[in-house]
Amino acid sequence: MTSIGTGYDLSASTYSPDGRIFQVEYANKAVENSGTAIGLRVKDGIVLAVEKLVHSKLLVPGANRRISTVDRHVGLTTAGLLADGRHITGQARKEAQVFRQWHRTPATLKIIADRLGAYIQMYTLYSSVRPFGVSTIVGGVDKTGPGLYVVEPSGVYYGYHGAAIGKGRQLAKNELEKLNLTELSTREAVFEAARIIYLVHDDAKEKEFELEMSWIGDETNGLHVPVPKDLHDEAEQRAKDALENFE
Amino acid sequence: MDHFPTNWGRPNYNTFDAHATYPLHVHPQPSSSADGVQHTQQPIVTGTSVLALKYKDGIMLAADNLASYGSLARFKGVQRLQAVGDYTIIGASGDMADFQYLQYILDNLIISEEINPQDGHKLGPSEVHEYLSQLLYARRSRMNPLWNSVLVGGFRDGQRFLAYVDLLGTTYKASTLATGYGAYIAQPLLRKAVEGKEDTLTEDEARKIMEDCLRVLFYRDARSINQYQIATISAAGASISGSLKLETSWGFAEGIRGYGGQTQ
Amino acid sequence: MRYQSHDVDEFAHVRIASYWPRRVSAVGTRVQPSVLSTPSPPPLFSMFRNTYDSDNTVFSPQGRLHQVEYALEAVKQGSAAVGLRSKTHAVLLALKRSTGELASYQQKMIRIDDHVGIAIAGLTSDARVLSNFMRQQAMSSRMTFNRPVPVNRLVSTIADKAQVNTQEYGRRPYGVGFLVIGQDHTGPHLYEFSPSGTSFEYYAISIGARSQSAKTYLEKHYESFADSNLEDLIRHGLHALRETLQQDKELTINNTSIGIIGPKGPHEKVVSEEGSFRILEGEPIDVYLKTMEAKAAPEAAAPPPAVGDEDVQMAE
């Protein structure tokens, strides 16, 4: 980034001479430093998993969740600044509720992603605000089937079969591409998700981490809920075993 | 009355600026609250009585399936009992449109208070009742009430809960409750059958009491119907029956003399 | 209803703020000072580390928010507070400063509701604004649901409030950190709130000046806290708090506050049946101070540098 310090990178409302908005690019940097989050869209549902970095052993395990529920059928997780992630979660909940208010029916995933994208984009227009330092994965099952989207700090969003954001995204994407996602069941996807999170975690460089997972599918009655403890523990054990065989 | 025939059938000058005179000093005024605002004066499509009682294992509620339009039996398959969260069932009489709005509000409430946080802090019946009473009282204080009487029954942490709240925000608790016409006809029967036996009445006995009361109401209340639902809320959770039919007998009608068209 | 977001112009504040002229000249000053016809004042920003740190609406090229990190420094200017919890109790301990012998000691703890209390470190006036907000939230919960507000949700509301101050121009992040203890039907809890807009639940934690020393103590002993009784919990808290003292200073009944939630302890006289939040100050804490054990080897454990050794980043 040769333009650093030239003054064209101090505001979201300023283009650089070559047409870039540096503040948005810097916001992406905040995302890249975060623990990895992935989403899998499979045959009958979706699975979300995050590598929750634990900055102190005094933290209560299992508290301080990174995956949240937007509506009965929609889950969301973010990578980047935690506080911004909570803001986005709150906004996603508002959007889901407002849609319900107008239409008296739950919003589809595409609509929630679209509105979140529009909201996030507005924070890239003005010097009086900074962009959001988060990328967001929203996933769920609506009347059209499973849906999975990633909204970036620029406000752009795409649909995915498998999505990865945060520090280990590249490695995670490589692993996701090897999977036959459209054939997997949600239960199988839970095992894959756990394995990928364990694989991308960098033991040497990183602090401790906690695996956090949620799912929506036939087995959950279309509700977004945390992966039940026994399944979670089994997936975690298999992930650890796979890692040993891998190395 | 506008006496100029040329104006007949045309938009009123007060509401339509036909000659595009705006912004001259006279321009259409939207009707404003300066003229006075009229809020709901009466319910339109209505449900009649809701009954509820405490029994050994929890709370039982009952309501028929009719929504009347005045004296017309307009909708015959309307459910007036509704579960709210895991521990509560409400039953509503009064305006059915307002009840549908209440259901929407409570659905949103469950999403924002339970589905979203998923932190184990769920709403019990006393919380739902308090919320409803605050809502209904606030609406009546704005002179725009939601025209319902609502019974809130629930079971949580081994405790039964049964309370009433209405369009004025009035609340009370009792071991038997009835709204609407049922407050006159069924409540005395319920009290006689239930009071003092709350901890011994079985579900079957309670159901029998409810059916008897509903039957009497069907005979006496011209806004009732012989199809009804019964809901229970207990340690086992909430359950609302399908639509049931009341067994009634009308043989006695033949013996009645002195009304209607009979001529002896 | 809580949300009516589409009925109002949510971005009015953004648009209006963007019309403010100050911002334009500020950018101009930074970019090309020579263009200005008037003699420019000594550039204020030159005293800062870099050009990305004078404004909370600017990301640094590394994706950091320097203004937020400086706000976290403000927390460290305040005297230390320590919190820890067992299965039955949660306690707060704080070190009060005094400006002189004729002055009283500062207030470090605030009661929010029967079931919630906080200890503060940083800007006291910011703490008053936020604690007032917390009290309103607590009362609102009792009003609408007849229920004490769940502690985690109470902490989340102020965290969400603080996040906005890290993102919009014309505001500054709050300069205060909280330790929040409370109890609800899921038991006693301890949370840390920080100006970055985050909140975390801990078994034990400390904030404020030299809090790293207290943290080190807590990390060494926290596994025993869960089953501790109230006296042991307070003693551990006092030991941790003692670590934050400057040399030659000690904890006294004047400079120490203790906040407790949970059932009555043997040294307490009047406590509500629910074990409501109470603050102990002065004479009543003497009995706890006397239970403290002398420091093991004061020379061996060298006190860490006063400032600048702690993780100053906005938690990702």
C-alpha cells in the first residue's frame, strides 16, 4: 500500500487517485486479524463454526458466544471487531423483525443479507463514520431452502456453498472446496466444520481457542440452535484425532 | 349538502387542489387531529367467554371456536387459545383483530427475549402477564384500547399461575377465572366445583367441569358455539387440544311453550 | 415495540454530521498544510504517534482503532478493581484514591439494583452516565416484566452503547471500565465491560492501574474460587488487590471497598434474604483485612512497570 500516509486514506469519503477507498481496505485488515469463522451450506441445512480465541484462562468457558441467532431460522457470526459484530447482530435482528412487521412472514436469507449489505454500505459513504470492521456470515433455512451469505465491510455480499472469514480463511476455503457440500447432511457437516476449525488453528502463533458451533436443518426442526453437547464433543474429538493423523 | 350540481361526483375542494393553486394561501389540508381523533368505540369481530381453572397438575383453559360479527356467527373455526413461550398459554375474548395483533406482539416478544439471546432467561407466565397488563394499560391510557379480556395461565418451577387482564389494564388472580358472559354464567359454577379442591382435582375431573360450564354457556350465551378447545399447561408443558364438539340435548325444547311461533 | 427502524431516518445522524465543516478542514490540514493561506497553528497532531490516532472514525492501515486503544489506557489511569466469584457469591474489591489528607476517598462502587453492582476504573463521570443508564434498564425490566434484569443482558446493553461511540464522528469512546457482579436464576456472575464495546464473563478479573499484577495472582488461584466460601473469596480478592499497590502502601479500611452479592457471611450483620448487593467500607472491612496473610517473598516478585506493559488492543 504505497498510498499510506498520503492523506487519501484518512476517510471513508475519500477516494485515492487510483479509485480506491482505503478506509474500507483497512477495515478488512481488522477482519483478517480475527479468529476464523466458517459456514457450510449443505443438503438440508447449514452449519456455522468459529475458532473463538480465548485471550485469558480466567474467561468462563462457553460464555461470551460469537455465534448469535437473528430469527428462529437464521444464524449469524462475524469476524473482526467484536463490538462491531454485536452491532451488526443487533441490526440483523431489527431487519428480520421489521420484515416480519411489514409482511407477517419470516424474511428469507437473501433479504437479510441484502439489507445488511445496504446498511454496512452506508458506513462507507461518510467521513463522519468509519466502516464496520467485520465480515459477517449469515446462514439459515427459509422457504427456499438453505441459504448462506457473507457480507463484507464494503457492503458487498455473495451467496456461498462454503464460506470462510478471518485469519485462517484461505486454508479453510481450500478444505471446503474439497467437500461435496450439496450431498452432505447437516450432521456430517458438523464433523467437517469442527475438523476444519481445528486444522486452521495455528497452535504455534495463537492463543488458546474454543470451538463454537451451531446448526439449522431437519434435525433441529428448522431452528437455529447451538450444536448439542454430545455431538459437539464427538465432533471435537474426531477433529483432534484427524489432526494427529494429518501431522 | 353541496347544492351545486356541477360539483356532484367531483373531488371536494377541501381535499383536492383541482386548479393547482398551491402555494396560494388556500390549499388542501389533510384531515388533522385538530378535527378530533376517534379511536375504537366498540369491538367488531368478537370472541365470547374464556374459562380457566387451577387443578392438581397445572392450569386448564377453555374457549369456543366462534368469532361473531355482531349477532352473526361469522367465523366458526377460530382458535382463541395460544401458547406463549414454553410456560404460558393465553386465552382471549373480545375483538379478534386486536387479539391477532396481540399474538403478533407476543411472537416478537418471544423472538427478542428468548430466541435471540438463547441465554436461558425465558419468560414465565408472570412475566407475560405483567407485560400484557402494561401494554393494555398503556393503550387505554392513550384512549386507544386493545379490546380484549385475556386470561393468562402458566406453570413454571412447580408453580401454577392464573391471572386476568383486560382492555382497561385491570388485573386480578383467582383459582378460577372467566371472561365475558362466562364471568356471570360460568364463574359461579367454576367456583363451586374448584375452590378448595385445586390441589386434588385431576385433569379428567377438570375437563369435565370445563365441559359442563361450556355446555351451560352454549345454552345461555347467544354468541357461543358448540365447538371448543381445551388447553392444559403443567410440568409436562403446554398442550392445546384440537377442536372438540359439545354433546348437547335439545329434547326439552319441544316442551317449551310460550315463545316464538308455537300456537299451543 | 422496541424496533421501528424503518419508520425513522436512521442515518440522519450520519448525514447531518457529515455536513459539519470542521472535518473538512481537519483533513485538509493533515494532507497539505502548506495550502492553507492563514499561518497554520502548530499542528496538534504532531504530538501524537501518527495521523491515524486523533479520530475515532479512522482505521489505521493495520485495521486498528487508536482512539479506542487510548480509551483503554484511560481505564488504566484509574485505581485497580478486582472481581471474583464462587458458586454462591460474587465479590468486588477496589482501591480508593484520595487527593490528600484533608480529602475524602473516591467512590469506586455503585449499586445498580438489588441484584447488580459495579466497580469502576477510569473516568468517574463517564461511569455515572453509564451506571445511570444501567439503573434505568434495571428498572425498566422490573416495570415491564416484573423481573430483575438478567445480568448478561444488562452488561450487553452498555457494551452496545459503547460501540456506537467507537464509530461515529464527534464522539469519543467512554473512558471507563466496569466490573459488574450480579445474580439471577443462573447463579452469581462476574463481567468485565470495556470502552471498546465488549463485555466478557470471567471467573475472576481485574482492571485499572497495575491490574496485570492482580491478574497474575488470580490466574494462579482461580481454580479454587468456585468452591470457596465468602471469607476465602474476599481474602483472595484482597491478596490480588494488594498486588496493585505501590511499594510502601497497604490496604486499609479507608482505601478499600468491598462489594458482595450472595448469602450473608458470618461477619455480616444485616443482609437481605436474597443476598442483595452491598458495599462494605470503613470499619466493617477490618475483619477481612485481618485475615490477609503476609506476602510470601516481596523481593522475589518484582513489581511490573507502572504502565505500558499490558495488552492494549481492542479485542478482536
